[in-house]
Amino acid sequence: MPATPPVDLAAGIRDLKARLKAVILAHYYQEGEIQDIADFVGDSLQLAREAARSDAQVIVFCGVHFMAETAKILSPQRPVLLPDLAAGCSLADSAEPEAFRRFVAAHPGHTVVTYVNSSAAVKAMSDVCCTSSNAVQVVQSIPPGQGVVFAPDQYLGDWVARQTGRELVLWPGSCEIHEMFSAEAIAAMRRDHPGCIVLVHPECPAPVRAHADVVGSTKALLDAVKAGPEAATWLVVTEPGIIHAMRKARPRGTFLTAPAGVRGEQGGCTSCNTCPHMRRNTLEKVWRCMAEQAPQVHLDPDLIARARRPIERMLAIG
Ligand code: 13P
């Protein structure tokens, strides 16, 4: 018999958190009400660090599957709960492990840098992981002249190649959300909102990034808002879940979401910028996974050992 959720879900979650001695980690792309009950809200890198550092008995991961998997790899002895096991990632899915094995084998002698938006099986075939926060630093840590495979996000890889001046062999993956933003729509919004500051995630294609005032991870974009004027207008070219934290930081700011596709034409739509996987998590599912201590992320211990090495290498880089 499934348990009946309480009317006050937030209070129910707080109660379960105390009973389970759990920590709730949430990505900036989660619904605002989930971010508000979390102990820690952050980008992929911050959440991986927090999962490694936490001494809680249970980790409740409000994000997508690869993020919870990373937490499990770093804390294999602790249960890691994910409110909805089906919360996937188009980027992680774009690197199917067998095809990835062949790609790596076709580039012998290369250092394999893998974005954390990937499965544990793909991480296990990699030399070092990165997130959008530290990808430039990770590539810079590899000696010049050494060949580098960068996977699975071709657009992040292209941005890193331009930032570092390095030639990277790119796996042709992409995020279904960031790939859909349109340079034309952003240019039109700039004209409609003169003086707006354009914030772009590096998973966007180069023509979209070309319109940016700031390119960076969700944390870097939030930091730009915190450091910016009190009442500016910001055009946010990433998943709009991050706007919750931006509004808290700058209550007098105006935050515009960027549409996917050209304004007025097919695809000129502001809901296409919302990640359907991140949004699978709801407050009720957070409560339920804690009440039932399921679903949990389970990984083979041997896979954990192999996937852990590139993540730890990344964390050591700084
Ligand atoms: P960051 O958390 O590194 O900003 O990126 C998250 C992500 O998955 C973007 O799609």
C-alpha cells in the first residue's frame, strides 16, 4: 500500500529528513519549491563536492540520474535516493557505452575528458571528468601537445577548445534543451529589451554563445547576477529553474527566459527551454522517496571503482 503524503509536504520532508539523518541536495534546475526544502542547492560540481563531503546517512538527490549516480560513486556506502528514477539526460544518453568504447579505441593515446553528464559506464572509460564549471581548467591541466577526446557535449567541447586554444576530438552529443535556443530569437529579445544582460550556458551552440555577455555554468551565471546591478534586466539562456535562485539574489531584477526557435515561428516557444527530465521530480516524489527509501541508485561495486577514478581526478584539479 503506497503511503499517503501529508498535506504539508515540506513539513513531512523535514520530519523524514531528521528521522533518516538525510541531506537533500538539489540542482539549480529543480522546481523552486524543491530548491527551498534542500539543504544545499548548486551546480553539478558543487553537488558532487557536497556529496563527497557530507556525513549524512542518506543522500536525497533532487536532480537527474547521472548526478545521483555521481553521488553514489563518491559515497558508495550510503543510500542515494532519487525522487524519480526516470529523470534522465539527453546528453548522457547520447553516449552509448559500446559506441563510446569504439570511439575511444579509435583515438589511441588520447586523454579522455568526460563531462559529468554521462553514464557511470562512460565515466569508467575516461581519464578525467569535468563539469561546465571546471572544463577549461581540466583541459588546461593536460600537457600541451597531448591529444584530447572530449565527450559527450560537442558545444561545451567547442567552447572549451576556443577558451584553451586546444584542438579537441569531440563526441557529437548535445543537450536537447541548450541546443534549441536560437541566436535570432536572442538578438530579437536584445532589441526589445535594450540594456539587458545576456547569460548563456556553454552547452549552447556557438552562434547562441556569440550573443552572450557572460558564458558559464549555472553557478557562474548566478554569480554574475549577484555581482551585477540591483535592478538590471537579465536574459537567461539556460534552463529557467536557475531563475528561482537569481530572483532571491536580486529581487529587484527582471529575469527573461529565452525562447527556443525564432519568435513567432514554429519552435518560438518558452516551454521548450524547460528540461522535462529535471521536472520529473516533484515535492511529493521527494517526500515519497524518503518515506519509502526508494527508488535508490544501485551500481556494481566494480563499476563504482572504475568510475570513481576520473571523478576524483577532477575534484583534485580544484
Ligand atoms: P552545470 O550544473 O554545470 O551548470 O550544468 C548542468 C547541466 O546539466 C546543464 O545541462
